[in-house]
Amino acid sequence: MGSFKGHVLPGCFFFIAGIWWTGKHSLWHATRRNKSVGSTRLASRASQRRLETAESAVIVFFSLVGMLAEQFAAGGPRLHLYDFAEKHWEQLHNWQHATMYLFFGLAGMVSLVIHATETAPLALDRLMLALAFFNEGFLFLYHLHGRNMLDIHVHQLLLYAVFGGALVSFLEIFHRGNIVLELLRCALTLLQGSWFWQIGFVLYPPRGPDWDLMDHNNAMFVTMCYSWHLAFAMLVVGVLYCTVSCVVRSRLKRTPPMEMGLLKPRERDPESEDETL
């Protein structure tokens, strides 16, 4: 991760996750608010379980890609943790980043087991996600020893989004389906993604002059820039939520109404009566 590309990779992962979660939670919230046959089927437990299973598999895949990139990309430690000949640790920064991906991979695996087999409590997926975010922040908190002032500052700003995501995910254990908490987690995940990109541009600019890592004015600017990233993340979440809600309402209005009360019990869709996740 000690390169521009090394920060772009997790930035893309988190940004994609934030966009996906925003669309998913907005869709489910909009369908739950519209009590019709079409919306009930969209928000049924069976359809949500299939979607969660696919999402968990993608998270495991992304995490595996991240770990392999940290270990085997150019200059990676290639699974060597300690050099006994030179008597020093091998590229601990890469190992820490691989550990970050490992915990998100574990969260994805637990979620996959939960939604594919229903052998574990449903809330366990949010607990593992909270632990993954917390572990990410824990690693970055002790990742900055001996670095320049601006380098430390941009990573400290990242911690606000990381620990915020951990706290919100933990609260979702007890308030599952709360759209405010879900969208807040989406915004903080988007903020992480865009800020990883920003860190790459500050520390490893692909073009243009290098930043002065000891200039206090640069620290003031990136602090203000962080606020812009937060505003951008909130704007993206708000626009996606409104767009999905409007599309769902317009589609359901065009759907011919069906009098469910006139149907015999055996004619009803059993999935429509399942409790949503």
C-alpha cells in the first residue's frame, strides 16, 4: 500500500461497497413502505437472503484480491514475515494491510454462512462487520509511528470514518433495518473510499509536484478537503436514496393492483408473508 495504486485499490473497494449498500438499503426501505404485491415480493425474506448471499461472496472475493495484492504485487513480502538472515521484520505495512482485508473477508464468510444456511444468528453479520471496521481503525491507529506530519494527519482523519463505521455497524445489531443507521454507514463507507484516493494523491502524487509533508497550511487544506469529501458522500447517498425511492414508486404505480384479500390462502405467494431481514 506504500504507493498510489496501493491506496486506489482499497478506495475502489470501499467506494463500490458504499454505492451498493446505498442502493440496496434504499430499495428495501422503499419497497417496505409500499404495501403492494410487487413490493412485498421484492422485500421478501427469500429474495433478500439470495441478495445477501451474493453480496457476501463478492466481499470474500474482494478481500482475497486485496490480500494477494498486498503479498504478491511488486515489492510485496510474498508471505515472508521475518528475515532471519538480516534479523528484521519483512514489510509490516503490507502485512497490516493484508490483515485489514482478512477481517473483512472473515466478515464476508460469516455473512455467507448466515444467509446461505441460516445456522447462525442473523445479527452476527453486523457484529463481524463492526469488528472488521474496528480492526481496520485499530491497525491504522498504530500504523503511523515515525511518519511526517501530513502523512500522520491524513491517516488520522481516515480514522474518524473508520471508527464511525464500526460504531454504526455495532448499533445496527440492536436496530436492524433502521434506514438512518444504514444510510449513515453507507456515507461513512463512501467517505473511506474517496479519502483513500485522497491519501494516494497527497502522499504519492502520480503527476505534479510532491506535497510538502511538513507544511501546516497543507494540513489545514486537507482538513477542509476532508469536510468536502464528507459532503460529497452525503450528497451521493441522498441522491441515490431519492432516485431509488422515486423509481420504485413510479414502477409500483404502473403495476396493476391485485386484491390480495380475494385470493384463496393457497394462491398467495408464501414468500410475500415472510418477515423481511
